[in-house]
Amino acid sequence: MNFLRGLAVLVAVASVCFMPSIAAEPQKGTITLTEYLGEVGQYNLDLAAQKYNVSIAEAQRSIAALFPDPIITAGIGSTQLNAAQRPASPTQTVASLGWTIELGGKRSARIALAEGGIRKADADLQEFLRNLRATAANAFIETLRTRLVLQRTLETSQSLRRLVAVNERRYQSGDIGRVELLQSQVEADRFVGNVASAEAAVRVAENAMALPLGRSLDGRVPTGDIRPLPMPISPQRVLDIALERRADLVAARAAVDVAREQLALARANRWVDVAVNLGVAHTPAIPVNAGLEPAGNPVTPAFTSNTLGAVVTVPIPLSRLQQGELIQASAILSQSELQLKSTELKVRTEVDSAVAQYEAAERQLMVFQDGILKNADAVLGGMRYSYTRGNSSLLDLLNAQRTADSVYLSYFDALANYGKAVVALQQAAGDYDISF
């Protein structure tokens, strides 16, 4: 079972709890966080490009397993250029097969290095996906927040419009003066601009969601309800899971293995390779009465000749006197080991920070859900009733409205902060089961 299952449960509702209903928007398609992250993994262009690194590394494995190609040689071994000096001299033809034999375990070292490269490429892909999921999940949460802000702003705007309608009737009946009517109209008009800003914020947030997706949302609306639950395991267990599963740590460990294999290959490359050549030479026969030599003697006849030759070539390893390749490979190994230690420290720090951030966000959210929202609604409702009965001023009502709006906006921020804290905690642990 995933260690953070139940931390954040997002159900398919677009409105937040504790919020009065407003005029329903036209029905649109919805998308949950689980669906969204699934599509991000399927359609993100950068992720698709990153996957090719694994294919490239796998191809390197097959390349590393290759043996040196054999060499076939065929041609004329010797022929007489001055026939007058050497009449009837046969032309010798040769054919040979050569092969370089690698010593020192070069091929096995190359294969081990290539296999380490595959593990490193796969870990890098998982690390890329870890960060991509976090970015996408935060964009989803931010869109939920902006839509809640828009919903609240629309509700307040409609409430103020109703207030203006009531004040127009009260002004006509002489219950209030013109200044009070104008003040309510100004407040209602001001919220028209707030609605436009909130709609723009929703559009910006949805565009930010579309970027990791690699395509538009096609009119779909993100849906979910962030509900806090206690963290089911201890911070130490979170750290243990992170040290075991974090993709960047896995990649750093793979980098150390690759560097170690690179050093082994550098040592193997210091062995010289032996070239073996096996050849056959064919010399045609010289017939009897083939002619006379320049001195007047008959040309000596000869039988057909086929000879077999074997040559072993061993280079003199003067180039091995330099140690540059070994020094470079050793330095890369030391560097990767230090980077691994740095990554482990980074993981510990990020987990500690993520736990602290999560605990603080949970406490902040619970403060709102323990009664602040209910009290703000009660105060606003009471002030509306008191104002309609003439027992309170318009300024008192507007102040109550502004206070309630401010409380809700802070609550929406707390919701988003909590959701992002859950994402940060799961990202720090490297174990994903986000399903808002």
C-alpha cells in the first residue's frame, strides 16, 4: 500500500464545502487529477523525448557486445614486371583472413558500462517524471484554487447586485438616502472588475495545466475536493522510503556504477590487442620448355605451389606510458561519489522541509475548518438581516462582506497550500499516489 494513500482524497465535485451555492454554470466535461496525470504521462512532449534516452542506452548495449570485424585480404602477391629478364615467371596470388583479438576483458567491460548506462537512463527518466508529476499536480491544484476564487467572487457580485436592487426600492420609499444607494452601486460595480480578474486567473491557470499536458484541456474543468487527513506514517519512515526509492538517488547511484564501469573499461583498454592473420599463397607451375633465360639457359620448370602462412601482430604499447585515461576515469568516479553524497543530503533536507511544510499546512487548514468559515458566514448572514431591518449601517454590511470574502480567499489559499504540501511530501519521498 502506498505510504501516503489517504493523505489527499479528491472526489468528483467542483464546489468546495462550506460554500453557499451560486447560479450553476453550463455543464462541461470534467477531469480528475488521476486522469490528468495519466494524460500528462501519455502526451507530454518532453517526457516522450526523454524516453528516447532509454532506447539510445539500450542500443548502446548491443553495440558494446560487438566483436571486432574480421578482415579478408585478396590480391597479387608478386608478378614479374620485366618479362625479358625473367621469362615465364608465374604471378603469385594471395588470400588471407585477419582478426583482432581483444585482451583484458574489453568486451565484457563495455557491456557492463552499457548496462549501467541503461540503468542510469531509466533512473533519469523516472526523475524527470517525478518532477513533471509534481509540476502538473501543482498546476491542477492552482486551477482548483482559482476556480474557487471565481466562484466566491461571482457569489459576492450577485449578492451585491441583489443589495443594490433592495436599496433602490428602499430609496424610492424614502428609507435610505441617495448616498447610501450610490455606495452600494459602487461596491457592486467594483466587483465586476474582480470577476474579470478572477476569470483571467482561471484562464491563466488552465493554460499552465495544458503545458505539461502537451495539448489543450478541450474545455474540460478540473474537479476535486481537497480534504486533509493525518499523515499515516512517521517522518522517519518517509525518509527511509525516500532514501530507498527517490529517482534522483537511484540515478546518482547508477552514475557511480557507470563511473566505476568506466574506470574498469579504461583499465581494460590498457591491454594491447593481438592481430592474427592466416593466409594462403598460390604460385602457378612453370612448364618444361618455357623458354630461355637471358644467359641462354633453359628456364627451370617448377610445380604448382600453395603455401599457408600465419602472422601474429602485437603492438608495442608505448602509448600506455601516459595515464590520462585512468586519471580521468578515477576523477569521474570520485566526482560521482561526491554527487551521490550531496544528493543524499539533499533528499534528507527536502524530506524534513516537506514534512514541516505539510504539518504546518494541515494545521492552517484545520483552523479554517474548525469554525472560522462557519462564523464568518453567520456574521455576514446576521448583518444582512440586521441591515434589511434598519438596525445596522451599509458600511457595517460591506465590512462584514469584505471580511467574509477575505476569510474565504485565505481558506482557498490554505486549501491550495495543503494540496501542494501533499504533492511536495510525495515528491520528496519519491512515491506517488496522488488522487485529489
